[in-house]
Amino acid sequence: MPTTLPVPSKGALRALRNLALGTSCTLTLSAGLLTEDRRRRIRAAREVHDNAKKLKSSRKYHSSGTKVIETFEDQLLRYREDAFWLPSNVLKSTPPKATTWKGTNNGGAAHNLPPSHPPMPTPLRNTRPGPPKQQVHDRQEKLATDVTKLLQDPDSIEEAASRFFEAFEEGMSIDGVGILQRLLEAAIQLANACEAQSKFESSEKVFDIILGSGELHEEHFHLFHPEAIIRRLLDRPSSDRRSLDQNSLRKASAIFLTKFKEKPKRMSKRWFSLGERLCTETCQSGMYNLTLDLYCHLQSGPENGTIEAVSPLIIAAHMKGHHTKVFRDFHKFYLQTTPDQQEFYDTGGPVIESILKTGRIDRAEQTLIAACGMAEKNRISASTTWFIKVLGHVWRTHRDLEQTKSLFGRLEPFLHVAKHPQAFYGAMIQFCIEANDEPLAQRYYDTMRRSYPSIPGDVRIYGHFAFAKAKRNDWLGVKDDFLKMKRANFGSRYIEELASSFPPILRLYGQRHTISETEEFIGYFMHEIGIKITKYLTRVMVEAYAKAKEIDSLTRWIDYSAAAGCPFDSVTFNTILKQFGQSWDFPYEEIYSLYRAVSWLDPVHSRFIDEDTVPTLRRLAMLGSPPQEVLLRRLKVLKKLDRTPGNALDSNAILRAMTVTMAKDNPIATLKIYERAQKHRVLLYPKHLHLAVRASLQLHPNTTEETFRHIQDAQAVGVDVSNAIGIIIIHQMRAIYEEGNKDSRLVTELTQRTVTTFEKAGLKVSPIMVTHAVSVLEKQGYNRLCVDVWNSLSHRLNFEPSSFDLVTLTVLLKAYIGLRDHVGIQWVVKTLLANKLCPDPQFRLYLKNARRETTDLLRSGEYSENMLQFLDALVEAIEATRLLREGAAEERRDVMFKTIQIIEKAIVEDAARQGRGSSDSLEAFEKSTEIILETLSQTSSIDALEPRIAANDEGGHHEMDLPSPQILIEVGAG
């Protein structure tokens, strides 16, 4: 006998209905057939549903009988799907095909949970009419009775918990009734029983379900022992074991911020102390919004007492840019606390910085004096840096020595609480020397010597006086001062301070002497004084050589500074080439001579030259619109620069050979070509490494040791290995997934082990690498794996949400759209807003396409609660991104208008200086800006503005700015 009754299709029933309505003679017969068939199907559906409920109420349901029940449930679902014409009371008595859970949202803190954190099952709240209140009441009473009976036996606690969880997982409705008192008491009893038997995961799950059902009375809330739950969450470390798990910290904060039905009572001391700890932990983890919410919650209670954790509040307000609030909270709350030394240092710095950003020097002085009084009262020290920041801000802003002297005099009486008052005097001495008032600087130095002893840190002050002698051309005095500093034997700790005082003196010397004299001068200080070469010192010498047009000497200096340990790399050399052509107006022939001279310093070319060097030269060759014959000759020479001197092999030929062998599925030949090129010291780029890595993985699929060796060798010669690391991660993920193992946990565990291996080998995995890896998974349709791997690796590598760029968020958005995950889309949009990123048109196009596809599915009859929530999330995301782009367009318009005003003002001033009227200049200026102003006035959104800007950009190049296409074709530069 078949397990199901024959069910006619929708099309057959529709045709039968049309026939019945079309002829009156068949009306009675059709009605009879439909009524009889309907009665039989309703009876069968009710019997199956009642049998399933009876079996589930049995204790043995949770062990061996689950497969039988699953069969009944599948049969019931099949009836529900097919019987679209059943009455509403039968459809409501059958469980839906898929249940949609809503994450908890208590106290406004649960929104911080990332989409990777699985939302706890909560009672189903449907927008469609639910079952009668009496039926909801009876179901909750039945659940409470079952749980209470099971709890009478201590060995049945797991069965009671399973009964409770599955009732809500099946979609128990609470609409119009809420959680009944009896069910709430049963939940409290169940949670306490799980706590007593150390089943903490079950007790937390019960608590999450109850919190998701709506607001509670404060008395019932504390019966679940939330304090113990929060403490366990705070003791839960992250994957690296060095910090708290951020998801657990967010959940703990959400529990503490729970809102109650009535006005909250006064917090107990333990609960209040727990809130202060949450403030501290969230601030240390960078969750500044949560810190502010927690502190506001602590303040809102009646007579909760004095909050000692004011430092996290001030730091969070400073990081969020609430600088006025920082000043108010410091004077209103922080001055009433008794901090220790470290906390005082950590808090005072942000306070001073915030007040200086407001531009209120009077408030900064007031706060600094108050902080000194607090330090003296608590017998701790104030930071000298705070004094220097306030004094330096006044000097840099106004360049008024009298005003700076006055402020120094008002702050000097409080220096006794500073740890290093000599540094404050040193700053004032520096400002006096910059103002060419050396006698005043000497008086401050004499005052400092009378009040405070000499310390090794005074070496910077001696450097200021040496610079004063340099300004007077007293170069013998400069040498004597540095010799005295060397003989003082301050130790290696202050060698860097000594070296930092020398570059300004060297720059001044180079401006007044020849290049040969400058070389002798720096040679004396390097050999006699022991000054080490730094990037700042190298920049001074490069400018000196450029001024003297000494290309050969500059080449020798580059080689010498690199050999002496100065971090001189290819990026620095490319910057020098750009400055030679754009800032110092060197002829192209001399720039090319510098390139050839430097390229021969290292046969491998890896230290000073990379793949960006030749493109830089090509752009410099086109500057100044040279004649086409000259440009053609330059570009032909540049085309040959990829060839290694003395070697018939060049990088492009090697790349083509490796590509051909890989296309022929010959990884052994690919690796041989790559290793031969390495042996012959050919300049290889990341593209060569990528092919070698793929060939190695194809040749050795079960081990990555050989691949690691290639990556480490490439990194040793300066090749970018970031994408190569991504290739390995993608290969391992794809291998597991293509084997048929769909468990994402295995994939994430493997990727984490791979990342650990990379770190041990000294290879750092950046967010760009992870984004590249998961984007490949997303393109291949592995959306769930894409999200899981990203969440796992971002937590493992401690990626801050503030570091997520638009590329990463776009990849995650596409994955969440593929999963129809409305929570994930909401998280992406919130991160976009928090990071102040402007979405590009492609980002919005993904959202609009998803909205159109979802709307088409709903119109076709495919309906579910999850799809409605998904559509709502898409609509909200489209609106949010529209506002973001309009805000960016408004900002762009403001910048453009300000630029136009600046140009207009400059034209008027230039005309006035030349003694002629400005009407002609203004007329020309207005004509040149007429198109821009018209476009701006007619454009209300950035979506409409971008096509016009692109159209203008396409035709904006002068014909002499770029070479003709024929030249580019001839030399192969294009």
C-alpha cells in the first residue's frame, strides 16, 4: 500500500475548476468530487500530525525513534506543500518547511554580533496571522509540564533540555501571549539544574531563548544567574590565547545591557563591578561604542554609586572623536577617582590630545594644571609629554615667542610633578633657537641646570645649541659640541638621539658649501663621532647631490648607505627617480644614466630595482612632450631593459615559456625553467613565482614544503609573495571541498594550520591575501565556505573591523546574497557606515540585482519568511548606500567649489600684483569653470554625476601630453 494518497497536480485541479465553472451541468458533480477529496486529505494530514506529536512527547523520542519521526515529518511537509488549497486552520497546525530565527536584540548591544556568530533560536513571531491564543497557551502549558516532569529525575536533565530546545526550534509561537509565567518558571528551573550539573552550554542556551522572547522582569532576569554567565564569557580566551574572544565579549555586554519591563533597581556591588570590568574589557578590545553604552547604563541606575572605570569612558570618547565630552568627563568624573600610575599615563595623553584638537588652549592649560594637582594628591607622576604637547601647540600655531614664554612661565611651577622636567626646558630652548634668540635659550638652560641635575636625555638639548652654532656658521663649535656629547658616554641608548640632531645641521651645511665639502663634513661625523646613516640623513645627501648634479657621486652614496645598513630599497630608488624628473627638473638622459649606474650595483637588480622601475622611467620619458623621434628612441631602449645584462634570457621570455608549459600540463618543465632563471640571476617578478607555485602544488599535491622553499627564496630577493601565499590557501581549501567533504570546519582548521606554518616561516598573512582567497571561493559558488573561512581567519589574525576595505566587503556581500543571509547583509552595511566607505556602482548593482531576483521569486509564488526578511535587508541596504554616495557627492561638490574659490582668489591677486585689471582674468576663469558649475547644479546624486565626470575625463588630455598610438605600437609599449 502506498504511504501517501494520490495527489492531483495544481494544473489538473485548475483545469477541473475551469471546466466546472464553464458548464453549469457539471457544477454539482465537480463540487462533490472536490469536497470528498478535500475531506480525505484533511483527515490524513491531521492523523499524521497527531501521531508525530504523540511520538515526540515520549521520552524515548530523543534516542532511537528519531528516524521514524523524521519520516512522519517529511510526510507531513509533503502534505503541506501539495495541499495549497487546505483551510487555514489545518495549515497552521502543520509546522512550516523552514523556520527563520531572529537574533537577540537586548539592550541595543546584540547588533554588534558578527554574522558568523550563530543566532540563538528564539520563539517564532510571524507577520501572518498565527494560531489562536488559547492554542498558544495550551502549547506552552504542555511544554512547561513536560519539562517540569523530566526535571524531577536528576538523570533526565538532558532530555528536559532537548525537549525545551526542540519546542522552540520547531517554531513555537508566542504572538499575543508572550512567555507564560509557568513556562518561565520551568525555564528558570531548567537553567539552574544545568548550572548545578555544570552543563553551562545548555543553561546559556536556555537563557538566550528566554531573552529573545521579549522583555523580562528584573527579578526573573537575575534568577538565571547572568553574573555567572558573563564571568564565564569573560574568561573565554580567543583563538590566539592572548586576548578575550570578541564574540563572547559582545554577548556578555548584550546580557548586561538587557532592558527590563519596569524601571531598573539599584545595582548590587558585584553587578556594578562587573559592569565596570566590561567597560574596561570592551575599551581594550577597541569596542568603543559598547564602552559608551555600558557606561551610560551604569549611570542610568538610581544611586548606583561612583563609577571608578572613568578611564575607559574617556579613551572611548577620544577614539570616537567626542573631544568636548572628553574635557567634560575628565573634570566632572575622572578628577574624583584615584588612578594608579599606568592608568594616569594612559588617560592623560588622550585628554590633552582631544582638547588640543578643539583648539582651546585655555582648556588645555586648565586640564594640565588639574592633572598636576591630581598627580600630587595621589603621589604619582605626570607625563612631561603633556607639557611639551601644550607648549609645542602654541608655538607651532602662532610662532609667537612672547606668548610661548608666557605659557611656559605659567606651567613651570607645576614641573615638580613631571618625571623628566628637563625635556620641557629642552623644548623651550629649541623654540628660542628657532626664533634666533640664543641668549634667551642660554638663560633657560642655566635655570634648568640650577634646578635639575644633568641626565643622559640632555643630549638632545646639546644638539639644539649645536644647531644654533651652525646657524652662525660656527662649524668648529658644532664639531666640539658633538665631541663633548660623544665623550659624555651616554651609552648606546642615546646614540639615536645624537644621530637625530645631526640631519638639520647637515642640511644647513649643504646649503652653504660645495658637495665635496659636504662629503668631508659628513665623513668626519661618521668616522670621528660615530653617526649612523639613516633614511633622513640619506634624503639630505640625495638632495645635496641633486643640487650639485653629481650623478656618479649619488650612485656611490646609494651603494655606500645600503652597505652601511640603511634601509635603502627599490621603493626609495623609484621615489628618487620621480623627484629627479618632476621636482628637480633633471633631463631624461641624466635620469636614465642614474638608472643604469644603480642597476649595475647589484647583478640581480633585486635590491634597488623592481617591476615598477621601468614603468616609472617610461612615464618620465614622456614628460615635456618631446619630439616623436626622440620619444620613439627612448621607448625602444626602455623595451630592452627587461633583459639581464650578459644573459640571453629575459623575464618576458621566461614568463611565456612557463605559461606554455603549464598550459601543456607539464609542471616539471615549468619548475625547471624557473629554477634555471634563478640560477642565471634573471630578474623575476611575482607572475613567475605564481606559475612556479602552481606547478609545485600540482607536482606535490600532498605537501607544501617545496612550495614554501620557492616562496622563501623569492622573498629573500625582494619579490612580493602575498598572492603566492593566497594561491596555497586556495589550493588546500579547494582540494578538501572537491573531495566531497562539505564540512567547513575541516577547511577552516586546515587554513588556520597553514597560516601558523606561514608565520613560523616568517611570512605574514595580510587581509588582502585572505580576501583574495575567499573571493575565489565565492566566484565558484562556495558561499558558505567563503564566509566561514573569512570569519575564521579574520579572528585568527586579529583583523580589526575598521581595517575592512570596500573590496573585502564587496566579496562578503556577494557571498551573503548567495546565501540569502539578511543578517550578513545588514552587518556589511553597518561596517560600511562605520568605516566611512563610499560604495562604488558595482556594489549597488549587486544589491539591485538581488532585489530584482527576490521580487521575481515572490511574484512567482515562492514565499517564505526568510525571503521577506532578505528583501527588507536588500531595500534598506540600497537606501543606505544611496545616502552614502550622495554624501560623498556633496562633499566632492564642496571641495570643488572651494577649489574654484581659491583659484579665483589667486587670479585676482596675481592680476593686482601685475598692475592690471582682473576683469579679463575673471572672464577667462568663469568660462573654464562654466561646465563644472552647470554639472554640479543639475546633479543631485553621485550616481548621476559619475557618467558626466567620466565623459569629461575621456576627452581631457592634450594631444601633446601623450605619444601617438603609432609610436606605442612600433615599440610595443602599449
